[in-house]
Amino acid sequence: MARQTLPIALTCASGGALLSYLVGGALGEMAFAVLAMAFAPLLMLLGISSRGPSQAAAAPIVALLVLLEGGLAGMWLYRGLVETGPWWLGLPAASAIQIYGLLLAPQAVVALGFALTFRRFDVSDADLEALRQLSPAGEE
């Protein structure tokens, strides 16, 4: 099911982002940001869906999507509150969310997700033996 809906979702995200960019205004900016943040994780999900069902690899990508959209919502919530809003780790809240939540945290999520699901993409001993059987006798 996901293999059929992901291309449609990517098309809607890219077309919607372009349309919202052209419309402009506060609502257009917000729609563009939401759709642009969703594009990369949707593209990753499409890439892993081509290898068959992979629930283990999809979970970190969905977590990445939630993290990006939540960070974007936090930035919108605290925008313009530099003087009156909270400061986290020496930065205004919106800047802290941008740096820590949209730059550093996604890197950790993607790296840990890849590390936890890496064995699924690894070459097994049976795969190597099958390749050896296909190899001509004199060539190694």
C-alpha cells in the first residue's frame, strides 16, 4: 500500500510547496515550511519501500518526520519572542529549537536509526557463498 501512496504524497508535497511559495503570506510560508520539511523523510520512505516491507527501517524515518514537524511548530510558537520569551542554553527559544532540534537531533535520529537497522542491509555469509558459486573457477 505504501509503495503506491508514497509517490502521490511526494507529488502533493512538492506541488503544494511550490504553490504555497507562490501564494506567499503567512499561511503560504507556513504551508511551504511544513511541506518542505516532510519532503526528505517521504523520499527516504520511498527509497526503503522499494526493497520490500521494512518496518524496522521506517520507524526512525517516521520519528525524523515527527521531530522535524514538531521543531518547526516550536519555532513558529516562539518566533519574535527574543526579548520576552525563554532562553535555552544561551539562545532564544526559536533559535535553540532550530539549532538543537532541526540540526543536531535529526542527525542523531538518522545515525541511530541507520545503526540499529544496518544488519538488514548487510551482506550475509550465504550471499557471499552464492556469489562464489557464480564465479568462474579460475578467477578470484
